[in-house]
Amino acid sequence: MIVRDLGDRLELVTQHDNGWREVDEEPAVDRHSGRILDFVSIPVPSRQAIWPRGVSRLAADPWAAALVAHHAIVIYDRFRADPQWTAFFRRMADERDAMSRAAGRGHDELVADYAFLRLADLISLSFCTRATEPQQFAGWTISRADSEVRISPDVFGGATVPFEVHARTIRCGPFATDRELRDEISAGRAVRLCGTAAGTSPAR
């Protein structure tokens, strides 16, 4: 089962965004502002299409697929009342439940295993976006201090976990066309951003 040991948990974290592959390979800009269409600002239909694609790619491991479908529901929950998201939530819930049944496991177990995926996702987001505000999830607090991401209560058993992100430096824009942006990325200087994740004790 995908999240039964550390190696499988890391593999799921690596694969959970695989539906973004097509978007990442062809970055685009907003036609009016010239700003990069990132994971927050890409059009809603494109954003919604990412998750069924990712679930499908993991279908050989239905438990992993169920967790990714659940992830899509959790991260977009703020749009629950928006009519243009209604069909998306229905579809992802159906796919999550079907994959859970195929794996022979229940919802409570899925929610428990999902914590590992969401915490890893928030660690990555806090570091990569240079978040200044702490993130909250299911009793945990995730915060960034320079290159360190701190999780309270501790989930690492006292260990400090190093990680690195490979990126390219580009100018902020604006960009006149998608091609201009893609050329800028291709010519950008490769950099390696190093950080650590560590647990902390809750404040008393």
C-alpha cells in the first residue's frame, strides 16, 4: 500500500502533482497583464482538468489515486459554494470513493493517510512561495523561517530533514507572449534552493 512506509510516502508526494505535467511543460501568460499564469491564476477549466488526469495516471495503485482525488477536494474546498465547481467536486468524490473501494479500504483510513500528503504539500508551498503566514492543517502548524520550514507538533521524531528545489532564475515580466516566457525559462540560470524541515514542540 502506497503510504505504509517512508519510501512509499515519498513516492506519493512526488507523484501527487503529476496531472500538472502538461501545464508545466507549456507555461503561459495572461493575455491582458502579461503575468505568468501560475497554479493559482490559470483558468478554472485548466485547473480542474489537472486532477482527473492525475488520478488516472495513478489508477494502477488505487489507494494512491484515492488520496490524490481527496487532495483535490481538500485544496479547493474554498470554492465549494461556487456553481462552476459543483461538477468538479462531485466527480472527484466519485473517483475517490471508487478508488478507495478498489483498494478495499475505508474513508477514515484515507483521511489518516492523507495527512502525510497534505503536510508534505504545505512544507513545499511554504518554502517555494516564501510564505510569511503560518499554514494550519488538522492540528498542525506549518511555518517558514528563512530556509527552514517548521512543523508543530513534530512529525519527524526530532530529526531535521534536508531538501532541495531545482529552479531557474527569470525576470518577473510582463511577457508579451507564451513564447517569450518559454524562451526566458530556457535561457534562465539553473539554481538549487536548499532548505530543511524540522518539527517543533507546541507552545505552552
